[in-house]
Amino acid sequence: MNNNKKVIEVSDLTRKFGKFTAVDSISFDVKEGEIFGFLGANGAGKTTAIKMLIGLLSPTSGKATVAGYDVYNQSEQIKKSIGYMSQKFSLYEDLTIAENISFYAGIYGLTDEQINDKTDLLLKKLDLENSRNELIKSLPLGWKQKLAFSVAIIHDPSIAFLDEPTGGVDPITRRQFWNLIYEAAENKRTIFVTTHYMDEAEYCDRVSIMVDGRIEALDSPANLKSKYDSATMNDVFIQLARKNQVKE
Amino acid sequence: MTVVEVRGLTKKYGKKPAISNLSFDVNEGEIFGFIGPDGAGKTTLFRILTTLLLPNEGNAKVLGKDVVKDYKYLRQRLGYMPGRFSLYMDLTVEENLKFFASIFNTTIEENYDLIKDIYSQIEPFRERRAGDLSGGMKQKLALSCALIHKPQLLVLDEPTTGVDAVSRKEFWEMLKRLKEQGITIIVSTPYMDEAILCDRIALIQNGSILKIDTPNGIVSGFRKNLFSIKANNKYDTIKFLESYEFADSVYPFGDSIHYLDIRENLNSNDLLFDLQSKGIADCKVAVIEAGIEDVFMSLMKENRDEQ
């Protein structure tokens, strides 16, 4: 990851809801192939910030480009250039594995031939070849997560946004999922990820921590730990997030 | 005194057992944790213990009473906080609490002492609708509602899932204070770091209990040599170790890699030497003490390999 091409550039991005400022003038860059951890307490403004970056919500003020496109007036191009996986995976429970893959691939405009190729490739990679005709609802959560991630990047986007992708799975499955993330990043895909597991923050190249709508800290996990004199990212997070928490 | 006594408990949905042949005891005044992933059977077990679901086989006694026959007795004396908070989102904070109090024929005033510590944190927002609360505040309200009838046993199903690290820490501090007031607590969580805050824990996977012990007992019973490897390029090192002929397990772990080797009596210098000779130059190797998560992953893997 020795290149400095920026794929996300944000400056003074702000979003207000009435009198409440959910995102308060945040600024940061994300580089190509970087695993960028976007952390914050519940209600800190993460989801609002992500919604602006993926073109689902208009900012009140400030600037942001994602994959080179402006969030104000090029949101359709942004949607084509990114993959998005939410904590409630958007797989269709009553469709089979293969049907879900071809549904999403179709939405992203892949041709029938590409869809067939991708489906075979994906099933093989995830070791699901014998389950292609099983319904999603019969799958264990860990498989759903891996499939949801693979489907989210089926159109080969340059950036993948992952919103709490690993909630609730067992510790082995969680780590297998991170291997998929590492692999995607090795292939120059940029990963923008949120999580409540602080050990996962350590797997990121850089981490930002949001508190009350603002970015309070942004650096590599190693630098953050030394700056806040903490042994773990959990301690860093608690120091920062607790600072303003009392007033809610 | 034994508060919960479970013997051979089994519940099937269709042919598939959600829990099979579970047996365990929970003692008065302890915080007993069920640690395991989604789908392990925790919710099924908790619903049986709180008289909301009938088992297929085996039996469970809570407070000395049978969960099937004596459900009316038990419902008066149990507090249950389901995974998805059972709050009424269109009612205010105060209305929710009053509602739960009135169901149990009591009032907020009567048991205010018990919830004061928790409820006082959300009381400034008592006019706010529950649906407009943040995750951490919903959690505190749900806990207040589960406590309002002064239960002898509190059953909490994943109270901290999806809650940030700060609120999780505060929540466990509240549980500790409840325990000091003599309430027995059964709690489930997917977070391994919460396991050490319990008096005893059961590791549960695929409807079976892998192990029950104190957190210390679980960790000290782990006999394998665990290596921590810190490398410059973590991904490459993981890939290498996964294909390494002596590898037992390889997991990223915070800023390092936790590695188990199939060879006995391997020391860290030998391993380091071996890695360096295979081209993984820039790394540090140390033998470390296993944590709960290491033990759990090791047990899970053995369990999977056996199946």
C-alpha cells in the first residue's frame, strides 16, 4: 500500500437535522487499498457520515468526493463505484444463493455471461458449490456474511463500505471474514469499515474515532495507542468516547 | 443455594435440535455467562428458563420450581430482558417503566431503590419516547423495566450486542452492583472480553456446552503452547502460516497473530528460526498465556473437527 492516491476526500463535511448537528465539520482522506476503520460510540454520527459518502443523504455543507465523484451531484456514479454491506445484510432470505448472486449482479449491470462466470467463481471461492440452490435463510450467519460481502463487491468496485459486518458471529468466523477483507485490500480495493469489536480496529491501517459528530482522533492503531498511552485500542476508544459522554 | 438446575434439556425445531442435552447449575448470587455466537442456542435456552418456551426433553428448575408446571409462580419472580428490547417505542421512558411496574402489580416508587442507580441516568429524558433514545439509553431503560418487580433471577439475552465499548463497560458495572444486592444474573454475550467479568461461564456452540468453569479455570486449563507473532506484513505472514506444515491454527489477534503448532515442546526461538528460514524475516515470536477467546476458538475447532 505504498501509493498515495486518494479515493475518498472529505473536508468540513457537515449534516444538521433541524437544530441538531449530527456530523460536525469532519475532514479526512482515505488512500487506495487502505483498510480504514471508522469508529465511534452509538449515536456519534457514523451512520449519517456514511450515508453522505455513499450518496444516500445530502450534506448540509462541506465537501466530499468518493472515487473521484462529488457527493452533491454525482451520487449515481458513486453508487456504481462502491460496494455497500450493511449490518442487516441485504440478501433475500427466500431466494437461493445463486439467485441472490445473479440478482445483485444484474442490478449492477453485469451481462448474463459475466453473471454466470462470477457466480461459478464466487461459489467456488466460498466453498458453496454444493449449496448453490439452497435458500439463504437456511444458511448459518457466518456464511451469509461472507456471501453478503462477496455480493457487495461483485461489480468490482474500487471502494467497499462495510457497516458493522461482523456483529454476532463466532470468533473464528469473524477472523475468516477479516481474511476476506485483507485479500480485497491486497487487490487494491479500499475498505471503509465500522465495528464495535476493538480488536478489529487493530486490523485497520488507519482508524478514525468519532465523538459527538466530530473526528477526535485519526491515525494508525500503533500511533493512537502510543499517543493515548494505552495498551489496546479498547482503552484508546474508552478514553476518547467517555470524554463527552456524560452530558447526553 | 442452587437457583437454576438444568438436566438433559433439549429443544428441537422440526428435526433440528436448537439445544441438546444441556445440564448445568447456577448458584445464588452469581453472574453466570453463556458465551457463544448467534445460533448457538442461547435464546432458546433462556426462553425455556423464563417459562416462555416448552422443552422437548429434560427438565429445568428455577428457584426450586419447575419451569413448565410452575410458570405462574416463576413469572412473578423472574426478570427477562430479551435480545431485542421489549420496550414500547411509542411510549415515553416513564410510561414504559410504569407499564412494566403495573403489570407486576407494583409501582416505580416501591422498588425505586433497586433501579435508582440505572434509571437516574435516563430520568432526565423521562418525557422522551423510547424510540428516540440512543442504543445505550434504550438498554438502560430495558434493564430498569426488567428489574422493576424486584426479581430474584435476572435473565439477560445479549444485552450488549451492537452497543459501543463505553456503554458495554458501564452496563457491566451496573450488573456488578445488582449482584451485590443479591440478584442472581444469567447473561449471554458474543463478546469474549465480557466473559472475564462473570463468576462462571459456559462456552456454548451448536446447542451444546463445550465447557463450564470460572474464567480463570478455563484459561488455566489450556495446555497448548500459544505463540504470539508480530510481523511487518501481517497478511503475508498469515497466508504463509496457514500453509505451514506444522500449523494447528492461525488467527489474527489485535495487532499480532496467535498461532498454535502441532509439535509439542516447540519453543519460540525454534519457531522464529524456522519462520526466518522460510523467508518471513521481519517478525517477533513469543509464547503467551491464552485468553478466553483463544480457548474458545480452540475448543470450537476441536468440536468442528470431530463432527
